[in-house]
Amino acid sequence: MSTPLLVDEVSQAIEEAAEALFAAQRPDGVFDYGISSLATTLSTVGAVSALHFADPEGSKDLMTRGVAWLGSVQAEDGGWSMVPGQESEPGSTAVATAVLQLVAADTESDRIKAGQEWMRRYGGLDAVPHFEVVAWCRQFYSYVGWMDPRDMRRFPLELALLPGLYRRLFDLRAPMVSALALAQSRHKPLTGFQRLLAGWAEPNALSVIRQVYEHEGSTGGWCEDAWVTGLIVAGLARAGLGRDMVEGAVRWFREQVNADGSWNSGPLDLTWTMYATHGLLAAGYGEDPRLGPVKSLFLRLQQHEPFTAFGCPPGFWGWSGTRGWPATLETGEIVSALCRLPGTDQADAVRRGVTWLTLQQDSRGSWGLCVRNTKVANSGPCPHMTAQALDGLLDSGIGADDRRVRKALRWLAKVQHPDGSWESVWYRMHTAGTSAVLQTFVRAGLGDDPAAVRARQWLERTQREDGSWGTGDPADAGTVEETAWALSALLAAGADPGSLLSAVRWLLAARLSDGGWPAAPVNEYVRHVSRYAMPPLTQGLALRALSRFRQGSTR
């Protein structure tokens, strides 16, 4: 197929994909592919275990339904995945097996044995490649006597006496760590001195949990997520503390349970919408009136109160809601989107978002998720989040010679892997991070910088024979998301569109009958351990890539 004919096909694909994306838009502007897709093993495990400790008699019906759902989504190999239907994962399998033992040992013995056998084949908890996952798996094992509490890692409750350090050490996990540490102070053998320190620190730890609870409106849930809420409530109930919060959570679990007995991970209204919007803007739909509700959504959901528990000033966006948890990724992307949407009424929101990003930049130049200068795995510092924060600053009109930009670019060059790739803590492996950072270097006028050249070479080297990109490992199949990330980055870096025809053809061939693309589990819930798919991200990335190809081919 000649390039002109291919460009015509790309244009038709862009139009059809955009209409398919708009078909998924709610009246409030959110691009929502169905909240039921967020029903997860972890969320259901969290709810069932919390209800067992908080309200075992009054919530027996909910626990019974949750157990039945967990049984229905156990894989044939005996394991569980976070999102049913994917490959079994150790974290989900360990906690699902333990919670069945906790609440239904007599009726679910076969499923429990199958789960234990899966974990044995996997290599047990010692083989799990994430210490945080191991920590909460061990917590669940202690619930059912599979681990002596004396052998569990101790959560150092006394660190809550130093609030600034506590935030940096635990980041957004501080409420969960606080609850589990409070429970340990009642159930794990401690020395007299440790018990004394725990007593002094208890009010501070409880305050962290309550600050988040009240910031979100005292709804009964934390982060609108049954897994997060479950971890916190189980800890509080076992510690005999925060009774009003525990009772509120029991009501929240009853309100939030799905008809099939499962519970959901938190909604991602803003995350879905910002990625979809970027794709539509790249495709030329900026003046489309259907993006009007999106702009209103972004303006309405910017937060104007500080998030005290994490030490965050106002001006940020989270991944959902007017009271959600702060996030650099969403704040940077939404600032960029607002700068590209028509009109002037967003100017103040952009200014406040830029101020928040400026205040949240780490002293080393990077950005993490929400706590400045943290080093917590899965929260920062992250090259991909740093690139997205920089894009927000650059789109707002800040120059590439600005101190904030130069400092961040120096950090990015410093943490680049020797092979030319970069990390991305919220997306699997290296294609996403490498693509995002390369585009940011180009945006800053540094496309010829040695770091950018190495990144471009890594992407060129890891393209698969069929034209797609995956993780960079030849054994892993290509995905729409990673192919689109890489294609966009290489085109931005000046690659000849004619040299990337195989990637374009691969994306065109991957389309679904409705004009969209299939979503792959490239999003990291817990890095290297639990993943999920996000359809609006998939559609937005593919639209961006094809639009950039069309633009480059028609100059």
C-alpha cells in the first residue's frame, strides 16, 4: 500500500475511533468504559476480610456473596489475578486463598488447597518481586495462622511521631501502614520499649487515617477503593480504634457491593478522561462541543483544599472526584489538556496547577506521586511522572531554560538506564517511560541530547518483527498501548514516517469492529505484581500516534 493510500486509511481510522470514543462518554464528560470492569480480586478480598473483623454477624450475607464470587473467578490453575481472566498473580492468589481460609475454611477447602498449591509452584512469598506485596501477604497469612505474628515484619508505629519523615517513608501508603501498625501494637509481641513508643505514636497514626477520611467527606471509604478501605478497616477493627470510621466503612461496603458479590477498585474518572481527551485533541477535535463537558469536569474537580495527611498544598487533581488523593500524573496531564482546550476561563486553574507542580518538585529535580522527596517504590521518583509534570509546565508557557525544567532534565539524564530506557512506575516495564521521556526531551529542544539519542535507539532496537512494541523483551507480545507510545515518540523525535509504516499497519490491523482498539493489562496497580487494562488510555494513545503519523506524512 502506498503512503497516500495509507494516510487515507489512517484518517478514516482516526474518525471512526474518535466517534467510538465519544460513544463511551457520559453526560458529565467522563469517558467511562464501565465501572464493572474494575471489579477486582483484591477489592473483594479487602472487603470480605474487613467485614470479618468489623461486623462478622451483621455482614455475614455480604461475606458469603464475596466468597462465592472469589470462587467463581479462581483460574483453572488454582490461582487468582487482580482482574479476573488474566494470568494468575502471586499477590492476588496469596490473599484470596488466605481470606477463604479465614471466613470459609469448611466449605472452600478444595479452592484453598488449589491456591496453596499454586503458590507452592510459584515459589511462595519469597519469590514475589515486591517487598510491599510480601508484607501485606504475610499480614493475611498471620490472620489464619499460616505465619507466626512474631515472624512478621513490624510496621514501626513510632515513626508517626515524626510526621514529615513518616510521609516520606510511606507516601500514600501512610493510612494503610498506620492501621496495620495499630493492629500489630495489639497482636504482635513487642518489647516494653516498643510498646511505650507505640503508645506515644498511636494518636498521630490514628490522626493520619482520620485526616484522609475527613478530607474525602467521611463517606466510609478511603480512596473510593475497597482494597484500600479493607486494609485500613481491618487494622482499625483489630486494634479496637476509630469505631465511628469502622462503622461508616461497614455501611460503605454494603452500599458499594456489586450485584454479583464483588467490590470495585477505585474509579479513575479523571485518568480515563485525560488520556481520551489528549487523543481527541491530537486528532483535531479541540473545537468539538462534545469536549465542553470535559473542560467543565476538569475545572470542577480541581481541589482547592490542602491534602494535609500527605503534606500537599491545594491546586492538584487526583484520579477521581472532588476529594480524591493528589496525583502528579493527573495534575500534569490535565494542565496540558486545559492549555490545549479552547477558551480562557481555565487560566486560573492552569496557574494553580502549575504552582502545585512547582511546589511538589523534589529537591533532586524529579516528581513522585504525591509526597515530595519520597523514595517509596511505586510512588516516586518516577521518570514517566516527571516527564508528564514537565509537559504540563512546558504547555503552560514555561520555557525550556527555566530552572525547574533544567533541573528535571538533568535528573532524567542521570537515571536513564545504560541501555537507553527509562522506568515508569505506573506502566509495565520500559516502553512507556522511555517514550514519554523522549518526547519531553524533544519538546524541550533536546532531541539531539545523548540521552534522547540513546532512548530513540532503544525504541528502534526493541520494535518487534511484526511492527509492534511490547515490553522490550522479544518474548512478550506487542500491545496497542506500547506500540502507540513508541510510534508517537519516534515521530516526535524526527523519524521518517515512511520508516514506521509497519507500526502504523499493525495498529490499523489491531482495530476492533467498533473502530476502537483492544486494551491490554499494561497499567501497574502494584509494579511487577498486579496489572489491569484501561480502555480510554488505549484509545487515546492510538489516536495520538496515528494523528502524529498523519501530520508527519502530509507536510
